[in-house]
Amino acid sequence: MRLIFLGPPGAGKGTLAVTAVEILGVPQISTGAMFRAAASAGTPLGLKARAIMESGSLVDDETTIGLAKERLAQEDARAGYILDGFPRTIAQAEALAGFSAVDKVVNFELPDSVVLERLGGRRVCSSCGFNYHALFNKPKFDGSCDRCGGKVLIRDDDLPEAIQKRLEVYRSQTAPLIDFYRKAGLLVDIDASGPADEVVRNFRSALGL
Ligand code: ADP
Ligand code: ADP
Ligand code: ZN
């Protein structure tokens, strides 16, 4: 199955994707994670992306589309994928339609207040990228990842100023994709406001899994 996860930053897309990957047996493809990996590796792409990410803006469409297209062409994405964080603009969605046919677009619905609560407490493993939350999903040992023992930190773009900017960018650039995909008959809304196990149940029933 070829899915897009669409929703504001902090909606819980990455978190649900971890479970959805197990259910569906397809890879999670996160352009944000790819940009962060490039930034850690210090590649030219990563250095460019780091400054943009820290400001809360979007990396330019041409660069992002190139990255996603290359990743979708890899063997493991043939049987399907979960796109988490791509497309984020109409231009990206139009480009994607030219190189891959998605089956469904899962639209995460939740109030802004919950988004802010999730983003404000987000913690991420600096080694494996696994997500935690300071209140809702703490690592067993403070500051250390359950999965790999890596350091669990606040992301550079989860500071208050960048959070505000990212929400604005979501509303102006990404939210128009809801209508775009609804018109295309691909949109499936899920209530993403509850606890993680409830979101998994809503996802399963919305997709008949
Ligand atoms: P979140 O889930 O909190 O929105 P992501 O990990 O998806 O964060 O993305 C982090 C950052 O990486 C974004 O704020 C943006 O700067 C960049 N980025 C990720 N995906 C895209 C995309 N499709 N287009 C442009 N920039 C992107
Ligand atoms: P996104 O990928 O959409 O930006 P994340 O999956 O990174 O969102 O989730 C943002 C934060 O909210 C993380 O700290 C995560 O642990 C937490 N979180 C995710 N889903 C839920 C949920 N259903 N209930 C409570 N907290 C959640
Ligand atoms: Zn880890």
C-alpha cells in the first residue's frame, strides 16, 4: 500500500508510522529524517537543510522533490511506502503524481492545542531517531533511548520560535493539500487527538486493516 501521512508538525505522524510499518510491511519515508541525517553527516545538502530547518521554513521544492524521487525509486519502496512529511506543498504533490501513484492520503485531525502540547514535549533519540515525549511517552531511563541507548534530546527545531513558524508554514503551504487530495478522492480523515493506541485503532478502521 502506498500512503501519505498528512498533518501538522507534531500530529503524531512519525509515531503512528512506526506501527503502520509493522502492520503493512512497507518502509516509512520521512524527508525530515533524511534531511536530519544529511545534516548530521555534514553533506552539502545537510548543511543547507540544517539552517532552513532550524528557522522552521521549508527546504525548496526542487531539492525536496529530487530527494523523495530518488528514495521512492529504491527497491524496498516498490511494494509500497508510508510518506511521512512529503509532500508538503502543492508543487511537491503535483511532482509526486508524475512519478508514483498513491493509494490513500491519511489526514491527521486534531486541535491546535494538542499539537502544541505534543510538539512542546517532543524528545528524539539523537542516534536512531525514535520519538519520545516528556509527559506522554518517556524513555525508561531518563535521557537515554530504550531502543539503542542513544541520547534523547530536544530537536533543534522544537524551540518555541521555530514551532510557531512551522505551524504558520503548515497552514499556508501544506494545509491546501487537504482539499487537493479530497478532490482527487484519496483523502481519509482520522481522529488523531487521542492516545497513541487509539490513533492506531482509528487508522486500522479507516483503512479497513
Ligand atoms: P515535523 O514532523 O515536526 O514537521 P519533519 O521531521 O517532517 O518535522 O521536518 C523537519 C523539517 O525538515 C521541516 O520543518 C522542513 O524544514 C524540512 N522538511 C521536511 N520535509 C519537507 C518537505 N517535504 N518539504 C520541505 N521541507 C521539508
Ligand atoms: P509528527 O511526526 O507528526 O511531527 P511525532 O510523531 O513526532 O509527530 O509526535 C510529536 C510528539 O507527540 C512526540 O513527542 C510523540 O511522542 C508525541 N505523540 C505522538 N502521538 C501521540 C499521541 N497519540 N498521544 C500523545 N503523544 C503523542
Ligand atoms: Zn535510539
